[in-house]
Amino acid sequence: MKLRHPYRWLIVGLIALLIGLQVKLWFGQGGRPEVKHLRERVAAQRSENAELRKRNEALAAEVEDLKSGTEAIEERARSELGMIKPGEVFYQVIEPETPAKENE
């Protein structure tokens, strides 16, 4: 004579449900692999945002310099456009080209 537990199928069902939920937690949508991937994406985005923030701060400082005084405008005109002030003398030094050695 075998003794049968009256809630045996209920216990088996609850264990199966627990296993199913664990599988979904570890491998399903919204599970650990996806969370890891999202954390990596967030870290990459934060890094990119920090770089863009630095660039924006540099541009804002340059805009402020251009608005506040003529020194920044003059510096830009000299470096980018090659302009000189009246009365200044501009010297351009050109290095002589060295002939290429043949048949080394």
C-alpha cells in the first residue's frame, strides 16, 4: 500500500512554476543578459555625453571671447585668414626642398 500525498500535483505544479519564472528571470526578455547590455549602453552614452559637454564648454568659451573683445577676433583673423595689421611687416620663410635621392 502506497501513501499518496493529496497535494502532490499542487507541489509539482508550484515547483514547475518556480522553475519557469527562474528561467524567464535569467534568460528571458528583461532578464540578466538584457540588463547587462543596457548597463553597457548607459555607460557608453555617459562617456559620449561627457565628451560632448567638454566640446560645448569650449565652444561657449570661444563664443564669449568673440563677443567680449577684439583680441579673439584678431587672433582668428591672423591664424585662419592670414591677415596683418596696417604697418606690420609679414615675413614668410619657405624651407628649400631637398632633392630626392636616386638609386640609394
